[in-house]
Amino acid sequence: MHMKKVLIASDDAHTRAWVANAIEPLDVSTVQIPAGELAVALAKADVNLAIIDGGREPEPLVQMVESAVSEGLEARLILVVESDMLASLRMPARVTSDFLVRGAASTELEARVRTLLWPGEEVSTQELVRIDSLTLNLATYQAYVEGTPVDFTYLEYALFAFLVTHPGRAYSREVLLRRVWGTDYYGGARTVDVHIRRIRSKVGPELSRHLETVRNVGYLWHE
């Protein structure tokens, strides 16, 4: 599972907020726009999924998505519709899509988004850790800062993930070597310092302030 970009289009601000809140536990970044700006947004944004409030006239909005996909946009579609529009509902043949009846539960929308964006590789929200601009995916060993993947080596990721998932406790270099490098590692404990420096340089100063050096002990992550 990895970070995806979702476009939320509705003329109703409450609907946009509901959609954004419903999918917030997933590994996504969102852009919210009025439905009237859909064509421009599809032309400018590289999105993975468009969630569109079709209202009582969904056809023109569906056609905009179809047109964008025919021009090269690799996006999927979820259409929010009124229940009395189901009899005349037309879903696009050339776009991987699904629909949701207005008034459905947030968990249903979350499940539909997860299925469309990560078919066959869904993970639970417990495997995603979010702190400020950081997202850690514990299932896929990936890290993102403001939606941009961080180019960690395996050991950098393992060390960082261990500290982040064990906050509020200082760990000595020796303990970190045993927990991250394993019992078969025979190098010096200062290799931990090297990896910490690399981690700090890759995540930036804002996140680095969570990663403290504890004098004469080791390192601690605080939230």
C-alpha cells in the first residue's frame, strides 16, 4: 500500500468534508474542489482517484472523467449519487469505477476507496503511522513526508520505524543494534549515530525535532 492522491469534487462543502474525513485513515492525500472546477482540476492534477458528487445530473461529470482518462490520466472514479437516480445511472465503460448512494456509512466509502486504489494489497489502518507530515506504512516498509516518498535504506527505515513505534523511551545504541541489526551484527555501536544522521537529513528539520539525542544513553522519539 502506498500514498495515493484523491480529488474530491462537490458543490457542497459538507459533502467534501465528509468524504475527506471518511478516507483520512487511508494512505491518501486529498484535494477538494467545487464540482464546477472538475474539468480544470483533472487537466492539471495527477490524481489516482476522483470522488465526485454527481447530484441529480451526474452524466456531464462522468463524461469529464472519461475524457481525461482517454487523454492519458490514470485515475479511477467513485460517483456519489442520489438513491432515486439509480435506475438511470450510467457508469463509464472505460474507467474503473464504483458508486456510493448518498447517506451511506463512512466505513463503506473507505472500503470502496481501499478496494479501488489497492486491489489485493489492502492493509489495516493499524499499519499506518501518521505524525505531522510523516506517514509510515509498516506493511510495505515505506515512509512519506508530505506525500513524497523518503529514500530510506532498509536499515534506516527499520531504525526509524522502531523508534517511532516505541515513543517516549530512550534506547541505548547497544539495544538498538540488537533490536534493529540483530544479534549477528559485530560492528561498532557508532553505526547507529551514522544512521541517525542520515535519517535526520532525509526527514527534514521539522520531523527531526521529534528524534532526540539523550546524552550518555542513546536516542528517543517523542510525539
